[in-house]
Amino acid sequence: MILDTVAIQHYLPHRHPFLMVDSIVEMERLKRITGVKAVTVNEWYFQGHFPGKPVMPGVLIIEAMAQTGGLLLLMEVPNRENKLLYFVAVDGARFRRPVVPGDLLRLEMTVKNWRGDFCKLDGKAFVGEELAAEATLMCKMADRE
């Protein structure tokens, strides 16, 4: 493990219950990062999605991807505490299998293009070797003020 939840919170502004990545297990600066989210039955969203058949919402899988990729980007910004990353687009999102309690979600993000305040990342989420979701995410870095 490269970063645990405590270390991740030094870089990302997200906190419980919206922190969607538990650890970082691989990282190549400015290129790629792999994070992990242990999906437990205690997640807040399972109460209503869906009662008796809990499934992690696809938008939260995308959010977990974004947080993982955002961490890679924010590590390179010296004044990151004054910055936020905003989604500007999500392209090609596909959900291949449900993510359910007990799954270990592996989030693999690769930087495709980074110019100035804009970045494009390709993301894949796996459970074991099975592809659960994929998308291309674009974000813009902005001042927190």
C-alpha cells in the first residue's frame, strides 16, 4: 500500500461519507494510479439502492474513479489545499457488472492529456479481474475561493 485513508485525506478534500477510495496501491507520477474501495454492507447508499438487493450506484463508481484520478493530479499541485477539481465531462461510461457488498473495487486511472487546468483521464473499475465499469473523465482545476 502506498497511501492509506488517513494519507489520502491529506490530498483530497472529500470526507466521510463521501470519500470513495480507501487506499492507493500503485502510482506512477503524472501517468497512472490504482486505488481500492472496499464495498461494505454499511455504505450509506445501500439503504435505498436497493432494499433487499444492494447495488453500488454507477454514479458513485464514477465518483470513486474521479477521486482516485484527482488524487494523482492533486499530488502534483503545490498549493492543493486552495484547489478543487470539478467534472466537466464524462464520456463513454459503461457499467458491466453490479458492484455489491463484499466486493473489492479496484480503480485504475490513466492520464490521457493534461494541459494547464484541464485533464482527461481514462478509468476502469474492476472486481477481481472482471471489468465493472469504465469511463473517460475530464476535469478542471479551480481555485477554492
